[in-house]
Amino acid sequence: MKIGLVGYQGCGKSTLFEWLTGVAPDPALAHTGQSAMATIPDPRLEELQRIYNAKKVTPAALEIIDTPGLNRSHAGNAAKLAILRDVGCLVIVVPAFSGYDPAAEFQSFQEDLILADLEIVTGRIERVEASLKKPHSKPEREQLEEELQVLQLVKERLEAGNPLKESEMTPEQLKHTRSFRLLCEKPQMAVINTADDEQDFARYRNMLPAQVPIFAAPLALELELAKMSPEERAEFQAELHVGGADRGALLRMMMEVAGQQVFLTAGPKEVRAWLMRRGGTALEAAETIHTDLARGFIRAEVMSCQDLIRLGSEREVKAHNLVRHEHRDYVVQEDDIVLIRFSVDK
């Protein structure tokens, strides 16, 4: 899953990238974007390693992309935003230090997203209208007319500053817009980059639209704290009463906003957390692990991680009849430990 960090130049986007991934920004990639993996902390994995005495532990991870900073003049921003077409979630970094107005910054960035999408939608409308002037079979013409109707609706909403979200669109509408990977359709959240001495993080909640999840922290300070030893960090925070934002909570928020969830596999060889689509099925979980498991799927054996930790062993979980046999359409839950039974002959 790719998460795009976006924002204007100087907002603290690259600082957030380094805090999340531990990878320093590369100046050579400033104009093209830089990616790195950020592991999602999961205390359950340590418990499972202890139970299975597993040789390897692999946490779930998000691919974080630090995109080029945009110009506040809007000039050239549409081209810079093109890198975001493939990401699953936009994390908008909003400055709230040195006199910046977070609400104005966020609104201005929304305008850039709208302008970038308008450019794509308008271009496609012009091509469809030109195509409709040529002879077509009846099915082809109906298809083009349907596409034109959908695109005109999308354009009207963009021009009104109220773009359609994917969750608001019908399957028929999405059929005509999905290939464009419109930025305004993507799920969003905001990270408010505060001053180092900020104490009232809750006050930023009312500055942005209510539907936008937010996380506020002094990013530069959090990065410095992350580079300290645990002893130095504890002493620094105790003395100045600053910092201490939960990096893991932010990564989990990104995961949830992107519509992802974690499921687990566990055994003596490896304990592992996997990312998959929220609401995904056992067959999708099998495919996430390996396509051969999905191809030969027979059933999924599922138990609750909490049941396993509480009872202390897989044998005890089975003795309490808490292992379930699920079919391919079973909807996987966040706390599930999944074992896929499959046939190599399928």
C-alpha cells in the first residue's frame, strides 16, 4: 500500500517522511519523489513470537512516498501531483508554525487537487465530444455518451469546489473515472505540523473540515527525539514537557484511512502481519500471502489472536473449540490469525 505525503514547500513533509521511515531525504530525489517502507508497530507480534518460539518476525509495512513540494502560487503543481495517481491515500502536511494559517493552507491545497483533476477531466471530455462527431456503432455511441455524462457531472462538482469522492459514486460512474485515478476521489487525512512548544493539539480539530482525520505533532521535534537514545529522550521530555507523539498511532491511522487492515499468520518459522483491503475475503488473504494459495484454496482455519494470547498455545485454542473453518468468502477481521489450507493440484 502506497501512502503519498503531500504539501507545499517548507511544510515539513520531508521531516515527516524521515520520522516515519527512518530514511533521510535524498536531495537528488526532491523533484521526482522518494519512497521508503515504514513498519507498523504491533505488540501482538512479540506475544506470538514467544508462543511459537518463531525464528522470524515480520511486521506489516506501508510504502511512504515523499512527493515534490508544491508552489503556493499553484504554478506547475498539476505536473508535480501526477506522481500521486497510484497512491492509496493522501496525507496532506499542513504547517501551523511561524504564522501559517492551517485552514487556509489546507483549503489552498484542495484547490490544487481540484485544478489537477479538472485538467484531466476536461481533456477527456474534449476527446469524447470530438469522438462523438464521428460515426460509431450504437453500443459504442451509447458508451461514449454515458462516459460524457459522468465526466460532465464530475467536472461540475470539481468546478463547484465539491468534488465527488469514490464512496459517493455508483459502480457505473466509477467505471468511467477509475482509469484517471482522480486525486479528489482518494481518501485523505491531514498531519498538522505544529510549533515545538505547542501544548493544545486538540484545537486544530475545528480548523479543518470535520470529515478529515487529523494528527497534530511538532514534526521537527519528534524527529530529533527519535534520534536520541531512550535515556536521553526521557530526560529531555521530562525536563521540557514537550514531544511524545505516537508514531505507531499515526501509521495505523494512515492504514485505516487508506482502507487497509492487518491479518496475521503464525508458526515456528515466522510470525507475520499482512496488509489487505478492509472487508477483504479469505481468498484475498490467501492471494496476499501467495497466488498459489489462492489458486488451490480449500479453506481457511481462523483463530483470534487475543484467544491465542489469553490461552497461551494453539493446542489450548483448539481444545476450547475456538478454531473456525471458513470458506473463501469469509470476511477477514483485524484480529484474525489465518492458516490457508490449499491443494497443489488445483
